[in-house]
Amino acid sequence: MNRRTFLKTIATSAALGAVVPITIRAADPKPALLGGQPVHTGGWPRWPQWREAWEPGVLKVFRSGKWFRGSDKRVEEFETAYAKLLGAKQCLATASGTTALMVSLHVMDVDAGDEVIVSPYTFIATYNAILNARALPVFADTDPATLNIDPATIAGRITDRTRAIMPVHIFGMPCDMDLINAVAKQHNLAVIEDACQAWLAEYHGRMCGTLGDLGCFSFQESKHLPSGEGGAITSLSAELIDKCNSFHNCGRAFGASKGSGFFTRGNNYRMTQAQAVILQQQLDKLQQDTTVRRASADHLTAALKKIPGITPVRLPENSRAVWHLYPFRYDAQQFNGLSRDKFMKALAAEGIPCSSPYHEQYNDGLIDEAINSRGFKRLWSSARLKAYRDSFQELKGNRQVCATTVAMTQNLLLADRSDLDHIPEAIRKIQAYSAELAKA
Ligand SMILES: Cc1ncc(COP(=O)(O)O)c(C=O)c1O
């Protein structure tokens, strides 16, 4: 078979959804799982990364005895710097990304019995924050090409209870916010961005976290700007951030959010001084790392898209991702039917750690537990809760994404080019031996 007929056969078989036979060439080295040498043996950059130069600033806080937010100005300084970096009007630091989401939902008046339209393809904290507000997370479908919320599936899920849309910029890839904001505007809904994985991600010249009413960030240890735990809310509205401040600080008056005594509800979701110093010292590094991750992701995408059966994601026009994870979709048909699990095992054996990030979490039990609780049964009719539960069947795009996505963590993107090139090399090797690996 000449090259042209071979490519034509692949294209036709793929279109028919058939397994495409891949044959081994004599020169193909054996995969590690079949007794060959792993492609990559040198390890990957560690995460999180610490610099000795940051230590005096942190020690200074501890030695001062001023640890809590109210004792000093370090948290406010970080807030000012982070807002400036993002082009936000203001920022409020919080104890975590989860609490940032909870504060934002409260401030945007999401109340018991309300509904929030959200992406199902996200870390579970997104669901939990909505459930904690005694509101229903109503899942729009996931677009398999982008792994983000499919804006076309939002409007059909709006009811008279819907108060907000919560798009998640998953893996730091911006959602198509113009389309989402247009639906929100038409139906008078709040937009709360879950930007917990999207520090410095850009859409149409603006940063994620400044594209809706409020944007929420996480600074947990695995994140690009880590302080163990921590979070932030950003906005173009100083008034909304003042309200967030009051709610996150036990309901105390702040700025334009004022009244007499305990005039509003609240909780303690405050950040500490030491966390703020750790974060502020990393802002330069965040920008430098982001440049490196972007260049690495572009390099990887160029190589991976040449491999049949590996599909990198599509980003909205005029947007830039920051790649908290680097994902692609895997088509087993192009690997002699080698299952995704076996593919990932083979890749890990080559020294390339990878995972299947999210499964259909709404089937796990937490949603059932919530909708069978006394409170939820009081707030919605049994017919609505049944229709809600049944609607998960319609999430066909999300099901496909959960079943076919493979991703690598961001620290791999900080490696040298020669190490990065091991990723497509390992995948090509696995493809050449996919029939043998499928049988193993
Ligand atoms: C998309 C998303 N939302 C929310 C959160 C919650 O953030 P945290 O772990 O800081 O509470 C995370 C954290 O992993 C996240 O990835």
C-alpha cells in the first residue's frame, strides 16, 4: 500500500468508526510494557516550586505575630497586585477556591431553591459550592471539541428558578464568554466564572475572572499560583467585591457594604497574612511560567495533531489558555482498539504520567444524596427533581469527553523541549504496537 492509499484507508475507516489496523515497522522500538526501554527516564519538574529568596518575607510575618488578615496589610497588598495583574477593578482573597465560589453565589443572590447552570466537566468543588447554597446545579452539556460548556445548550435549561450561569474555564482554557454573556443578558442571569484553573488565561484581550460579574480562583498546592490553600474573587465592580468582603468576614461592614451592627449574614472565609506573602512573591514567576507553558503546549499540539487518533482541543478565537492540565482526546479505534486505560498504562510505563481527569461525577451519589435530603425535597417538587435527575442522560457530549480525554499535569510543560518531545515519541511507539498492547 503506498502512502496515499494508506492515508485514504485510514480516513475512510475512521469515518466509518472502524478499528484502523496499525502495523509494526522493523525500526519501531518496543514499548516499555512489552519489555522495551522507556522513552523518558529523567523525571519531570517538581511542583510546587519554592525559592529560598522567598523565605525572609514569610519568616517576617511569622516573627511579627501578625498572622490574621485584620492584623496587617499583606493580604490587601496581594489583592491590589492580583487585581492589577488581571485588569480587574478589585480582588478579595479567600481561604480557598471553594469558599470564593460560595461567597460569589451568595453575593449574586443565589438562594435556597434557585438553579445555577454549570458545566459538568469540572472539579467536584464547583458542584458542591452550588449544593451548599441549597441550589440545584443544572448541567449544560460539554463540547467535545473544547471540553468546556457548550453555550448552545444553556438556554434550553433555563427555568423560572435559574439565577446564574457558572462557566468553568477548565484546565485554564477560556470558555466562549461572549456567547455565555449574551444568554445571561437576555435572561437577566448573573455570571460567576469558575476560573479556579485559569490564572492569566485570556479571552478577546481580557483575562478570565474579569469577564462575568465575579471570577473565582484557587491557590491550592497543585495550582499555578499556590499557597497550600487559598483563593480569590475578582471583579470589575468594586461594589460587588465590597459585598464579598462583608460576607467572607462574618458579615462585617466593608466599603459600600454597610449598615449598623451585624447587618448582613456572613462566614469566616479569610486568607492569612503568610499565605498572601507566599502568593505575592510568586506573581513574577506565574507570568514567566505561563509563557513557558504556552510555548510548550503549542509545540506539543503541533506534534500530537499529526498522530491519528490524538485530538488536541480547540480554543475559542482570539483566546489564550494557561494549561493547568494539557488534555487531548484519545480515539481507541486508531490504536487497534487499545482501551484508554491500557493506553494510559502504556504511556505511564514510558515515563509519561497521565490521567483521565473527570468521570461522570453526577452519577456518583452526591447529587442523589442532595436531592433526597429533607431540605431539597422541601424546595422542589418531586416531579422537578425526577426530571432533573433524568436529564443527566442527555449529557452526551460530556459522556464522550469523560470516556476519551487523557491529560498531563502542567509541570510537564515546564520541562525542556527534548523532554517534551518524549511525549509524542512515546505515543507513536504505543500506536505502532497497539495490537500487541491491546492483547497484553
Ligand atoms: C475548577 C475548580 N473549581 C473549584 C476548585 C476549588 O478550589 P479549592 O480546592 O481551592 O477549594 C478547584 C480546585 O481544584 C477547581 O479546579
